[in-house]
Amino acid sequence: MRLLHTGDWHVGKQIRGRSRMDEFEAALDQVVGIAVEEGVDAVLVAGDLYEHRVPAPEADVLVFDAFLRLRGAGIGVVAIPGNHDSAPRLEALARLLEPLGVRVVPNVRRPDRGGIVEVPSRDGSEVAQVACVPFVPERRFGDARALFEAAESWHQAYAEGMGDLLGAMAAGFRPGAVHVLMAHLFTDGALLGGGERELTIGMAYAVSPSRLPGTAQYVALGHVHRPQRVRGAPTAARYAGSLLQLDFGELTQERKSVAVVEASPGKPASVREVPITAGRRLLEVRGTLEELQAKADEVEGAWLRVRVRTEGPVPGLADRVREALPNALDVVLEYERAPEEGPRESLRAMGPREQFEAFLRHEHGTEPAPELLEAFDEVLALEAEEA
């Protein structure tokens, strides 16, 4: 059988308030194109289809359109929610998606009660069993644990207990099928992408790679945005990674991809990375205003974090930078700052003007320009009049 492993789509995520829907559309178009060109039997989506639990309608349009096109090509989909998705929402949609060939497992279920999804090959000669483990919040681990009769003997700590859960799911595999485990979780030693939520990637969540079941021929993982093989796993295991550079924490990850997996019953799986090239680059550029202006053609089309070297604070400089580099999202001035002296006064004890002055001193390390304070006073007076 041939499967395409993807995940961490995060459709609907903006960057500094800028929409990226055109980029997500192009990336999903590539995913569908690769699936069709490779002739895969099914697409596995390992969680975080959306950025928000209640996605915008345009995000749904892109996701459902991708499902429809895969259906038109005779390619099924198996999907699980990640920590960004709403499991109840996907559960409500599951019956509507099933006629489109999309099998959603919205929560942890016993293998014999929907936790394992069977996917036939196109020619009907083989079947893949996909054991599905959606993201399990630490506070809900007890609910997942209670589904299994042997739960009393399981480890109480989350990371070790998740290893028990993975083993219990894999115990449902039957002989003669291709065995795949799909989960949205963090493994110890995984290299982070930089855009993940820190609350769900700490050591309390770090499942040892050795606890991934060796009876699975492939383990399809989601949650970590950097595409990578899981080292120390007893079988082929991989994070597909995100489709786009999702934030500036992923500056070094210009290479995004999906994984194409080939496996037959009882034989080791082979895995190939297929690049995803859609989406704008995220870049950091540094220099004086003149040097940055000279780089405008070189960085055209990329989302930018800009660090401007100056002799000191320059009011209005960020606007001048954005005139030269319209896609500059973050503009930071870099110059030598005087150290803070003495204890800082509580902001609550200050008036609006004093708070503004304190903010400027903290940010720029120097006394605010008189003309800037005059402008602040004018705006404050206007606000008072309108109130």
C-alpha cells in the first residue's frame, strides 16, 4: 500500500494580522497534487487541520475543497484532531465527511470500537489498519485510560501512560494487514519547529520513542512542525511537519514536506520526503535603513522581521522601513541602550502621559523626544473630548 502522511496544516493562521489563505490554498493544492501523482491509497492527516478551534468559514472552504478533490481522485482520508482542533466539532462533522471518504476519529476509542480504521488499497488486494490516537490533554488522560480494562496497571504519569495507551491501541492489529499508528503527540528528543504551543511540548508530555509500538510498520506523527524522523523508535516513525513556515520561530525551516509511505503486510515500510514549496518565505534582515532599502528586490515577496541598526531611537523609522519593505511585519531598532537605574515605579501609580514616557524609556533606553510627547498630549486631549 502507498500512503501520504501529512499534518499540522493550521489552516487559518495569520501572521501579525496578515491573512495567509492564499498560501494555505497553494500548499493544500500541492498536497492533493502529490497524492494524485503518487497514486496513494489514502492520505493520513495527523492533527491540527486548523489553527483555531472555531475556524473561519474560508478555512473550512479550503479544507473541505481538498477533501473533495481527493475524493474525486478515489483517495480516502483518515484524520485525527490535534491540540488546535475542536474534537467535538470534528465529531459533529464526521458523519458528513464520511460520504466524502474522510474518516475522522475525534477522540480516543478502543481498537474494536472505532479506534482502528481500515483502509483498502485501490485494487482491493491489501488493507491498512490505522490505529488513531488524537491529541490527549493531560487533564483528559484519565478518560482515555478508563477505556481499557488493563488501565489499573498503567503508569500514572502522562508520558509513560501515553506509552501504555499506544501499546494498547497497537494490540488491536490483526495479522495480514499493513499496520500504521497515527498520533498527535510529542516525543522525547524531537527537534522543535519553533511555532508549537509550549504548554504541550514540555517534558511532562515527552513520550519516549522506545514506547512507540514496534508492531506498527509506520508511525505517522503530528504536533512538531519540523519534518523529521523519530530517532530511537523501534520502527519507521516520522513527523510530517507543517506545510508552511508558520511563524518567525521557523526561520530556519525553509524545507517543508509530506511523507510518502510504502508498506506491505509483515515487511518494513519505506518512506520518502516529497517537498512542499508553496508559501512565502519568512526571513530576518538586518542593516541600516540604507542597507535595507538596497535589499528590497532581494527579499520581495517574503514575510520579514527587520532589525534596523541606528545610533538611537528614531521616531517614525518603522514607517520608513515599511515604505521600502512592505512585507516587514516586525521592525526592531538596534542600538546601544543605557542601563536602567533604580527601582521602576509601578505603572498603576502613573497617569497616561507618565506611562507613555516610561514605556518609551524602557523600549528605547533614552528620554522621549518632546515632539512625540506633544503628539501624545494632542491625541489624549482628543480622546477626552470624544468621551
